[in-house]
Amino acid sequence: MLTEKPTVSRSFQRIIGVHTGRKPGPSLVCVGGIHGNETSGIVALERVFDTLAKKDCNFQGELTGIAGNLQALRLGDRYMGDDLNRVWTPERVALLERGGPPDLAPADWQEMTELHAALSEAFERATGEVAFLDLHTSSAFGEPFVLLGDTIRNRRFAFRFPAPVILGLEETIDGVLLEHVNSLGHITIGFEAGQHDDPQSICNQEAAIWIMLNAAGCVDANQIPAAREAFDTLRRQTQHLPAVMEIRRRRPVEKGDGFNMRPGYRNFQQVSAGEVLAETHAGDVAAEETGRILLPLYQGQGNDGYFLGRSVSRFWLRVSYLLRRLHVHRLASWLPGVRRDPDHEACFIVDKHVARFFPLQIMHLMGFRKVRQRGDTLIVSRRRYDLRGPNDRAS
């Protein structure tokens, strides 16, 4: 694959392309540029559509490419007033679907409304299983990786990538697009391709799209040279890294706290507990524990300073799969310090003074990765459609 300088016309259209096969089948919906300074996904989608237009490959189903934040893309900024990848809360989506009134600035509300409409149209056209791929880059250099809402259905796709799979990152952030699409019952995968302006990021994005098309069953990789090369494109960069990691810490950036990342950090770099990673007006920010750093913030906009993760063994992934197949999560309230939330049937309340570390780890194995603080307790929840989709008999 070529490694040309990532140049893109500043005239963006919402629909990058639609390719429909002669046979019905699964649908892959891709979004690039939900952050306006992340254009490599759009370039990669244009390349894939160009290849499909020229190559007869017995394509089945449909591929749809959608540009995320048109106004931010035209400005080259991450976002305008609000981060378009932080606005997809259930409450705001419900507000949008019933016609307002908007609770975002007009430009942001327009972008959310148009993107929601484009996604809904693509999902409604689908005649088979829908997979969704959200394409990103970061301000720091480093190798590509996959992130997902931790369901067994999502894992099935994520483990087709020869790149680190990151568990729990999406669950630390509210309002991300992946979570909204996952709540509809679709397969969802996020892909971080590398640094914004690195030409290799375009090649990585293109590889991710081909891998997803092959995993979904839309194409046979043996029939398309670019699809055959996709696996090796990623594996060459990532074979020295852990296959699976889980996020242990997120350092949020609050407005006005003066967060400034120390220079030189890159994705997957090892850091030690107590190592000073950044400064704020209140003082130094040190690593809370030893691990690998992800997405250190080196841009003017953004509310995630960095994440810390650690590797996960395949043994525990197999244990997790077995527990979920047996629906052991229904017995979560038997754990010490854990009780069902009377206001939300799908959530459990964890008393930190009783439960502490071990019960929380068991909850993670059962899929309860979203953790939020409420006073002296933690509210934990898991995603719907863990094993099966909404049209199957159980989820």
C-alpha cells in the first residue's frame, strides 16, 4: 500500500460512498472524521470505494461510508462547541428523535442531526447483520489498535484484527457514538490508526476497512490484493505488543485545569507508578500505577488527558466467555457488597467498603465494565446484546 502524504480536499460530503453487491448480505457502515482533524479515515474509505468500483469481487451486502463532522472537517478542528463523539447519550438521542428543542449549539446540533439521519438510513437499508466501524487517529504517535464495547459479539470481530484489542476504554467515556450504535444491537468496532498526520495512518485505516469487510462476509480477501495485504499491514507494526489490554485508569481534563502533557510519550509506551506524565495548575500529574499509556493528549482540544492499561491473558478471556454463555451475570447480587439497582434493572450497586477489588474483577468478567461513582457506591452496568443481536431469541 502507498504511504503518500495525507491530503484531502476541503470540500466534504456527508455520504462518502455506498457500494451495494449483486447479492444481499451483511452491511458495514463506516464513519470517518467525527473529529475534524482526523481525515485519514475519509481518504481510506475513498480508496476502498475506488477499488470496489474497479474490481469484480462478488461483493455481498453493502458498504456505506459517512463523514462525521462536516463543519469541523472544513475548519480542520477537532470539534466546534462540543465534541461530536461525546454527545450521543440516550437522553440527547431521545430528544433529537422527538424533534428537540436542541440542547447543543446550533452548529453542533445540525451535525448530530444530519449524522443521525445518515446512520439511520444506512441501518434501515440493511437486509442482514450490521457491523459499524468508527475510524480515528490520535495526536500522539504510536501503533494502531482496536477498541470495542465489551460484548462477545464485538469480540468476534475485534479478534480478527492483528492489532491490540483494548477493553474498557469506551466504557470510561459517556456519549460516544460507538455506545449509541451498540445500543441499537449492531456490531461496533473502533479503530485508532496512528497519529493524525502520519501517512501510514491512511494505510492502516484502509487495512481496517478490508479486515471488517472480510470479517462481516462482504468480500473474500483472496479476491482483492489490498484485502490480502491488510492483515500484514497491521501485523508488521503490532506483533511486539500485547494482544489484549484493559483500561485501568483515565485521566480526564477539566476546563481550566491547565493540563499539559509532558513531551515524548507515545501510544503503548511503558510508564511506572509515580512517573510524572503531565502538569496542571494544581501541580504534577503522576501515573497512578505501572502500565502502558494510551492516547496522551497533544492537541488543544479534548477532555481525555491519557489512559493507562495493562495486558489481559487469553485464559481470563476464556473464563469471561464461559461465564457469559452460562448467564452467570444473573447471580451478580450473590457477590459480597453487590446488590441490584432498584431504579435500573440492568445495573448493580457495589459498596466499595465491602466489595473492593475482587468482586469488581468478577463483574468485569461478566461484562460489567461501565463503572460510575455515586457517593460511596459504584454503579456498574453491562451492554445489551452481548451474545446475540436484537432479532435473535435472547441477548
